[in-house]
Amino acid sequence: MAKRKGITVSRQLMDSQMLHPEATGELTGLLNELIVAGKIISAEVNMAGLADILGQSGKTNIQGEEVQKLDEFANQTIKRRMEQCGYICVMGSEEDEGIIPVLDGYEGKYTVAFDPLDGSSNIDVNVSIGTIFAIHKRKSKGKQGVRDDLLQKGRDLVAAGYIIYGSSTMLVYTTGDGVHGFTLDPSVGEFFLSHPEIRIPERSQYYSVNEAYAKYWHRNTRDYIDHLKDLDYRGERSYSLRYIGSLVADFHRNLIKGGVFLYARDNKCTDKPEGKLRLLYEAAPLAMVVEQAGGMAVTDDGRNILDIEPTDLHQRVPLIIGSKEEVAMAKEYFGRSST
């Protein structure tokens, strides 16, 4: 079914559901609940400077990072919407150590893992931030879900996406049938289809990496970035650096314009030798989005992000994600021995 510009996200979800006669409407209901949570968070983000919710809350999350006030608000908003929506059996949040149960009597057949507010260190300086979500079907048979329901490969995701709060609020998601973007019209409180059938350019001229860590990089990371700087792009110019420092913002720009984002292992984070970014809450859902849009996502040892079997709720991985040609080029460089 053709995706029409100007339709609401709820209408588009219903149109997609009609293509699957076996559908029960539960996934549609779940996505609509997440969208409501996103609207609430968006309104609070837009009022953050006036509502005294900028800055730190005085708490730390499971990662040992200081929790921003808006982080906590976003986390609680999503948990409240999810715990009694009736569509999920368990949830996981980047901000919580263990699994988060739903209310008794409201158990459903899906799970949701989420980063409530990615890029929260940028809140106080008004840089784009976002909510990332990942949805699986449950595996367990009981009422309440269990840890293993969340510990599933990205390849088995039934839906994933993010809501980015910037100059406008935009929802980008996939259910395995392409990637679609919706922009929130605050005057009517609705997301309207603004970016149907998003396709990431196969080749780009941009790369996103924190070059402040260059002295800590392994040799193959340095060689790859040097290659991008020296490469003559289609006979015209070399690649340009575009780095925001908010994963969801960097990813969104690259998805629309083309580019590669990388956070490979280095010698700086000796306490995180497995990588920096979280598999369940960041890497896997964005990998599903980028693959559905025609891109790629791999680790710095060449594994496809979607094929990694998670073993821990807060498992970290290195991430190289974006346009297909640039990621393939990265695989070639990272496949070489590092010294």
C-alpha cells in the first residue's frame, strides 16, 4: 500500500494493519501508546527551561552516569504508559538495572526496551535528544515476562524506532516494511507523515566520530578516518566531519543525508573493553531502522549488530552504522590487524 504524505501516524498504522489479516491490533496499540508517551515528553522538553527540570537529579543510573531531571521524567513517563497498556509482558530501560514488570492483569505478548532520553548530557545546551525503542514478541508462556524475553537478537525485532526532539519533534519507525518518518504538528497534537519510505544514500560524504579520542584509537580506526579525510569524494572533495555527540541526532542526520557514525573500541574506556553503546537500547533498534532503510550496522570486528545474541540487559557493543558503502569500507579496514 502506497504511503501518502500528510496522513497521521495512527491512520498509517491502521493501513499497515489491514495488509495483515492475521493481525490482532496489539502491535498497533503498543506503538500508539509509545507515541503518546513521546508527545508528553516532547511537551516537557519544549518547556524544560521554564519548568525547572533542566540539570541533574542527584541520582545515578545503572551505568554509573548522573541522571538528568528530564531523563527521569522521560523514564517514568514511558514506564507509566507501558505498565498498564495491556500489550507487553515486561520492559527494560537503560536507566534501570533489572527488568521492569507490568501491572498484574495487564500482561501482553510483546516486550519493549527503551532509552528514554538519549543524548541527555546535551539537554542544558538545547541540542537535539531522543527516545529510542525496540519491540520483540515474548518467548515465555507465563503471565509476567522474564529476562529472557528481553534478551533477544535484533534480527527478531518486530518494530523499532526513535522520537527525536529538536527544532521539530519527529517519529521514525519501522515494522519491517520500510522506514517512515512523521513530524509532530503541535497545533493539533498529531504526527503527520512527512518522510515516506526513507532510504539512506548508499554513499555519502559525511562521517560522525568523536575525534577528541583520536589519541586513544586503535590503528585501524585511525587508518579508516584518515582514509575518509584523504578520499576524493566522486572526484570533488574529501569527507567532512559532522558530529553532534547525541547518538540519535547523529544517526538521524546520517539517515536523511547519508553518512557513517562510529564508536569503536579504544584505549580510553578500559572499564568498557566491549564497547560503549548499549546493544538492547541503542545499537539493535537503530540497526533495524538503518537496515530497513538500505544501510548497514556492524561492530568493529565485522559482526552484524542484528545477529548478536544478547547475554545481559546492559550489554555494550562497538557500533559502525550508516550508509552501505562507508560501512563496508569500515569493515575492510577493521578486518585488518590492529596495532
